[in-house]
Amino acid sequence: MAVYDVVVIGAGNGGLTAALTLARAGRKVALLERHNVPGGCATSFVRGRFEFEVALHQLSGMGTERMPGPLRGILSEFGVLDKLEFVEMENLYRVVFPGGIDVTLPTDRQGIVEVLGGLFPKEKDAVASFLDLVYTYSLEMVQGVFFRDPLISKEKYPTFFRYTFRNVEDVLDEFFTDPYLKAILSVYWGYTGVPPRLMPFSDLAVILWAYIEFKPFHLKGGSQALSNALLDAYLKAGGEARFNCAARSIEVEGGRVRAVVTEHGDRLETSYVISNASTVHTYLDLVGSHRLPQDDLLKIKGRTVGPSAFTVYMGFDCTPEELGVFETSNFIVATIDMDSASEKMRTLEPQDWAMFSCYDVSDPDFSPPGTCQGALVCLQYADPWYRVEPHAYAETKYRYADAMISLAERVFPNLRAHIEECEAASPLTHMRYLGHPGGAIYGFDQYAKDSAFFLTNQSSIEGLYHAGSWVTGGGFQPTLTSGRSTAHAVLKAIKGR
Ligand SMILES: Cc1cc2nc3c(=O)[nH]c(=O)nc-3n(C[C@H](O)[C@H](O)[C@H](O)COP(=O)(O)OP(=O)(O)OC[C@H]3O[C@@H](n4cnc5c(N)ncnc54)[C@H](O)[C@@H]3O)c2cc1C
């Protein structure tokens, strides 16, 4: 029987960075992944002559060499930074209300004030004040919470305490009157799936700050290149990885982890497990609800599974210019009513909010010469898809994809005529590949009560830890960071035993 210091379940961002941190610290680690490639969401797939990026639209936290962001430092520490080539996006985003406002925000703070001030002259000062708030809030949060200031207090961090649990709509109303201006500044709500009325201001502030301050990036080879580089570094550090090898159960005895059993029946003895699988799957399937401490069961029951995504991946037989696409990140917003847009994420009705990414705009080598690719994505819950009869699934999925393309054609009329390859992924597709309930890509719904402030990477079962979106909230930067911090917690626990 094999004995390991730590078994890591799942090779998504959180699992890979946890396993790598432990292996580099000299620990004997086994990494188990049910799929045949590393990355979880951070993967790619091939259709025809295109390699499609599954997930990454905008990478946050990188910063430039001159002004490095936190993720650049972490990737450098992992020894993978020089193996990857990052591509800075030319602008923050373009927002188009079909038939109405069409605006592109640059990635610098003053530039945003100028652009929005030009469109909404009466509210120009308010835009500057709002961005001041975003910056002050985020810096206080980093200093007070991320750097764990032991002297954190209302007096020392007044903006953080005043705004953390206010919702985005409430804060926007404090600054602005024009509904379009509010919609443009809060368009990132669609990244989390929580509409401005419910989205914690902390989330919007930190997303905006991270993308403006450290710029949005993509990388050559897509997110699969990052996952492969992390796996290579892990193997070089002496780690063991098994693919096509799901964990089937976590053995717990006397309230402590004892072993992990794989789907092939191998028993890996260990006192520490880091699960990158969903907490729902980890507790209910792998540990077993009958063995679960009440505390953990109650925590799961009090949360709701977050959204998945519907994506149409398209390979085009022409360049972005020929398609009329000049920005990498394009938000298409067909309503000003964000509550109704978010409600549609729970139905099979055509969506009013979508994002179209064309990576070739910032990286002309992303696709074969003379071609380009685009990902058209909206967030969606799995619930309506569960009700589709198996025989109607394919037809429903392609009809839905067709409606998404029609929405995008309101901005890019030539899209359909140039499609060479097309594939669609529904929440059920993500569920199949990730093994997460509802195919959730960010873990639980990102309401304030379920934000990273209240989630913990440690179970009440001794030796069981979590890494990834189910304990940090979703996104590349948070999940890549979470694996590292969970691994540090495990290293500390091993040392203290
Ligand atoms: C379409 C789409 C667009 C996105 N766009 C962006 C973006 O632009 N910017 C951004 O920052 N984020 C984006 N995200 C979100 C981001 O990709 C995810 O939040 C993040 O990658 C999740 O990482 P994770 O560590 O939680 O692991 P996951 O990616 O959730 O992976 C978990 C892994 O665990 C494995 N697993 C599960 N159960 C078992 C088991 N029993 N045994 C073994 N292995 C198991 C799964 O196979 C999987 O590999 C997007 C996601 C999607 C799908």
C-alpha cells in the first residue's frame, strides 16, 4: 500500500498549485485527476484546425514587469513565469447596447474618467470619485484582510468597514443617476452571475481595481499552457500524478483522514487530503454524509450552488478585422434591467447579456494564419438543463447556441457567415468535465454571506483541506492563489504534529 504525506484530489488551478507547493517543499504528494488532462476549467480542446480556449477570457493580477501584480510574483515563485508568454490586452473592455451606446474603456484610471466624462459630461466628477472609492476600498482590503493586519479596525480601515457589505446597486446610486453609466461600470457583475442589486460591492471593487491596476491579460497557448507548465514543474519537483483516476472515497476514522481510495480500487494512505473537487462532492460522495460533522453539513446546506456557463466556441475563416472585431473583450448588453438579465440565467430563454472574446485581436498568432477564434459566453444555471429530456438535449443546445450567435450578430453582423468550426458547451458539459454540481465554475453563489470572508479552507475533519473556487470564489487569480495558501496551511499542520 502506498503512503503519502498529502493526497491532492483534482488538478484544476487550486489542486495544481497546492500539489506543486507541497512537492517543492519536499513532501511526498499524489495528485489524482478524473479527466485525462490537467487544468479543470483551465484547459483547451481541438476542433478542426482550431485549439479552443475553454475558460480564460481575462486574467487578473499579472501586472507588467515594471509594475508586477501579485499573480506574477506567485507564478515566478512556482518557476513557471519564464515558461509562459503573457499578452496584455489593449483595453479594459468594450460595452455595446445594440442600437445604442457603444463605449470602450481603456485600462487606465484617468482614461476611464475621460471616456465616460465625454459620454456623460454631467457625471464626470462622479466617475473620478467612484474610481477613488474603488482604489481606496481595494487598498484597505489588501492591507487589512489579505495581509492579515492584526490591528484591523474601523478606525484604521474606515472605507473597508463602511462599504464591504453594501451592494453594488446601492453604491452606484450614491454616485450616479444615468442607468447606462451604472450598467457600464458594473458590467463585470456578469462575470460572477450576481446582479448589482445583490452583488457585494467588495467583489466589484476588487475586480475593477485588479484589472485596471494590473491590466487584463491572456497568454500564448491559452490557459492549457499554464496548466501544463504547473504540472511539469510539479513532476520535476518529484510529485506523482495520476490522470483518468478519480478519487472514489476519503476514509475517515476517529475524525481524522486516513486514506484516499481511487476509482481503480487503489488505497493511498495519508493523513492529509486537499480537495480541489467541489465541497459538495467531497463531503457527500467522497467522505459520505453519514460521517460528516454536523457543522460541515449545515454549512453546505446553507449555501446555493452557483452558476455555470453556456459558451459558443467559434473558429472563423477570416481575420478579426474582416469580422469587424477590434477589441478582445466585448460585452453585449441588450437590456438595462440587470435583474431580468440575471433571472434569464435560470431559464432557456435567449440571454440579454453575453461576452464575446476574440483572443486574436491582442495575439494575432492565437489561431492559424488568416483565421481567428471567438468565445461567446454567458453565465447560466444548470436547473433548466436538468429538465431537458435526453432525446431533446442536442437540439436544445444548438438552438440555444444559435440564439446566442443572433445576439452577437446585433453587434458583429458578419459572424455566422464566417464560422468554420463551432462547438457549444452547456452547464451539463461543464458538469460532465468538472464533476461539480450544476457544472458550477465559481463554486457557490457569490453572495456576501458566501464570500471568501466567510469560507474556510479547513474542514472540521482533521487533515481535510480544500483549495479552489468552492472556498475562495471563482476566477483564475483567486484559485491559483488558494492552492498555494492551502498548501502552506497543510505544511504548517504537518510541522506542528
Ligand atoms: C467558460 C468559462 C469562462 C471563464 N472565464 C474566466 C475569466 O475570464 N477569468 C477568470 O479569472 N476566471 C474565469 N473562469 C473561471 C475559472 O476558470 C474557474 O473559477 C477556475 O479555473 C476554477 O479553478 P478550481 O481550482 O476551482 O478548479 P476547477 O477548474 O473547478 O477543477 C476542479 C478539478 O477537480 C477534478 N475533480 C473533481 N472531482 C474529482 C475526483 N473525485 N477525483 C479527481 N478529480 C476530481 C475535476 O476534474 C477538475 O479538473 C471561467 C470559467 C469558465 C468555465
